[in-house]
Amino acid sequence: MANYRIIVDLSQRKLHLLNGNTVVKSYPIGIGRILTKTPVGEYTIVNREKDPGGPFGAYWLGLSRPHYGIHGTNNPASIGKRVSHGCIRMYNRDVMDLQSRVTIGTRVTIRQ
């Protein structure tokens, strides 16, 4: 059985999906602006929603820090940039792939 966890590397603007200590997949991400930085720390996925609407794209994975999450986007050109209010933004196809692998309770580490 897979033991997935997520590492978000803000300096690389990448989200890494690990099974144990092995990187299974890496995805490009958009991160928070200078004034609305993505918060570093240890979190877990606490909720999930398909098609949440608006700028959240195809899927929402909510973090244990209220109002923050990993989600798709209605603006694919924003991936790789400092664009969000602190959330981790992914291409819709990537967030759909990620959500098919992780569950509520999956550990998420956000680091510089």
C-alpha cells in the first residue's frame, strides 16, 4: 500500500508527491504573492471537493491551515508564478492526478 506525502518546494515552485522517501511525481505550481505568501510549515489534507468553481479549477484539497489549499486553476498561464493569495495552484490535469492518489490525512510539508 502506498504511503503518500507531499512536499511543496516554494523556491523551485514544485509540488513533489512521495511514496515513503521516494519521489513518485513532481508538478509545477503557482504560489502566493510577496504580500500573500504561501505559509511554510507542516499540514494535512482535511477536505476535498471536485469542481469547487471560480478560480479553484477542477479540484480543491483543503489544508489544516484554514483558508489554504492545493487546487486547480482557471488561469493555466499563472502556473510557475507568484500569483495566489497563499494557496498552491496547479494545472487542472495535475490536481486531478494528485487527488486520485492522496486521501484526507495526507501530510503536506511546505518549505522555502
